[in-house]
Amino acid sequence: MKAPYLLLAAALALAGAAPALANDALFVDAQTVRQAQKTLNDRGFRTGGIDGKMGPQTQAALVNFQRAERLQPTGKLDRPTIDALGLQKGDASASAGGANYSPATIRKAQETLNARGFRAGPANGNMNDTTSTALRAFQKSESIAVTGRLNPRTLSRLGIDDNTASAGSSQRGAAEPSSATIRQVQRQLSSRGYNPGPADGVLGRATRAALMDFQRKENLPVTGQPDGATRAALGVGAGVAARR
């Protein structure tokens, strides 16, 4: 008599879970699974391949990721997990990675990635595999979610203001000083005892770390960017830098 009761209980449990499973199904199409597998692998959670299938290894990787993120370890691509992975739910062109950003912003990201040594390809404002690969490498170097897509945190680490970037070329200098200006900033930081690395005109991690140290000491907003206030405190003028 016990077996029929157990079967009945299991059937009732599955019936009760059906709406939740139906909701989860919205988030587990093959493309979303592939994106999740790639992101999990990039973050060190091995899925056993990128095939778009929710196999045992992918589910185990999801459980480990969910535990690391203090999420409910369901082994499924539910909404909180997709958000934590940085995936854009319902975005059919997620691999394009720039659907929510203007071509001007994408172009700015490509220019900045190239300037920092991450090969993003031509700065044409079009997201492609080369740019996505460069974004993943940059995100990994910054210890942020490796998605291969533009998002607010990635733009911030690149030193790009989306509003400024999309406003046109007249405002680009405000978002990213010229290489000559950055070299001047690096020289001034070195002369004051900071360690920005070589004066190569590239706003790399060492330069940004030195900028942050300087900004803290000078009671400036700690952005790690050579903004106007920081350049003024360093005695660097855009016009002076451009002539050197």
C-alpha cells in the first residue's frame, strides 16, 4: 500500500511544480544555454562543452555557480541565475553583445580596447566575434563577469560614459584623453612618487591604480580616470600635452 501513496505524492509534486518549470522553460532555449555554458567556463565552472544542452555537467556547474553566488542551488537557468551570469534574458541576439548600445558607444569601446592592447578589430561600431573576444579578455583582466558583451560595469571599467560616447565626436575627448595627455599624466604621477608604469600613453591597470592613489591623497573623486579635475591637480593641460 505504501508504493501507490508514494507514486501519488510524486505525481502531485510534479503537478505543483509544472508552472514553475514552464516559467523556467522561457529561459533555457539552446542559445541561452550556450551563452550560459560559455560564461560558466570563462568563470571557472566547467560545463563539459558548449553545446546548448542542459546535461549533467552543465547542471553541476550551475549548482556550483549558484552556491558561489549564494543563490538557490537548483541547477537550472532560472531568472536569478541568468541575472547573476550577466546574460540578457530574451535577447535573441545575445551573442552580438551590443544590442542595447549605440554604434557610437560600441565604437568607443572598440577604440579603448585597442588602445589598451585588447584586439577588438576595426572601430566600426559593429559588435562582432573579434570585439566580443576582446571584451571577454578585458573583463577577465578586470575580474568582472566575463560575458563578452557591453554592460554598465564594463563601460565604467573602460572609462566610457555611454551618454558622452553617444553624443558624438565633439565630446569624445572628455571621455578619453589623447595618448599624449595620458603620457603627460603618467610622467607627472611618476615625478610625484606614484607608479603608473611606462609613459606609453595607454591607460592601463597600473596607471589607473596610480591615479586612484593620487585622487585619494588629493581628496578628489576616486575614478581612476584622468578627468579634468585630476589633470588640473597634476598640472597637466590638454593643450600643453598635445604639443609634446
